[in-house]
Amino acid sequence: MKHLAKIASYLFHPVLIPTMVTGCFYWMSSNFFITFETYIATGQVFLMTCLLPICIYLFLKSLGLLKSSIMITNVRERSAPIFLNIVIIAILVFKIWQDTANTTLKYFFVAYAISNIILYFSVLLKRKYSIHVAYLCAVIPLFINPTTTYYINPFIVLPILLVIIGIVASARLYLSAHTNVEVILGALIGFTPGFILFYSM
């Protein structure tokens, strides 16, 4: 059981979630977008939010500045990766995607950045909320907002997403990575900014 919990934690690691979301969004709404542009956008997200952070993590690890595994269990070591994520998302949305990419996806990443800002300040206050659950719950508003439902049927996506969130949350609890409160607050931190942002559009 412990091995399955670890597999779930790594399979839905926070560094992979933006690429998964972007790929799934464009794949499920492929009839509405030019294929080449969707590949470019997904590739940009992968390079910026997955490959770059991993390279920086390995570099900092080699210098001895990070001691934790890629899960970064140490509360004090979480601030730098989260801050880096905020900067990367800002560059992606406001520079690289300034005149391109889907507006709905841009809103998702803005909400995702806001969740990261909240997580960053929580780390400064020495709080350790579940980033796995926060990032996954940040996806829910993307797929239930009225704009996205024009492209994608939420009754297909939402049940699958909720099952994944349940599995990952259970895995984090089983591994004693977080308490019940940390998982619940992580979910709220992820879900709330996107919900407010999409429904104030």
C-alpha cells in the first residue's frame, strides 16, 4: 500500500500538473483549436513549469542548498521552489503568452499563481499545506466555468478529477506527509482563487 501511495504522489507531483492540465485541456477541446498551436502551448508549459524547475532543483541539490527529496518535505526549503513557480507563471502568462494561447487557460494560470502566492506566505508562517491537493483542486474551476463547458463536457472530466484528488489526498495522508487539516486547507487554497476569478469574468 505504501508503494501505491508513493506512486500516486509522484505520478501527480505538483511539477507535472500544469503540463497535464494544459495537455488534457487542448486534447479534449481539439476541435476548437489549431493543432500546431496547442502543441506549442503545451510544450511551453512543459519547459517552463516542469523541465526548468527540475533542472534548478538538481542544481540547488548539487550545491547542497536543498537537502530534501523532490517532494521537498522540509517546510523551510519550500519557499524557494514556490516563489520560483510564481515567477515562472508570471513570465509564461504575461510575456510568452502575451498575445497568444487560450484566454481561459491564461485565467487558470493566473489563479494558479495566486494559489502559489498564498502557499508561499503560508510557508513563511511555517505552515505546510498540501501542494499536491492545492494544485489538483486548482484545476476544478477551469473545467466547471461556463467558458470551458462550451468546449468540454464537465460531467466527463469532473468525476475523474475528483477521484484523482481523492486518491492523491489519501496517499498524502497515508504517507503521513500532511494532517487532515493541511489537506483540507490545501484544497481550499487551490480551489478558491480560480473559482472567484472565473466567476467574476
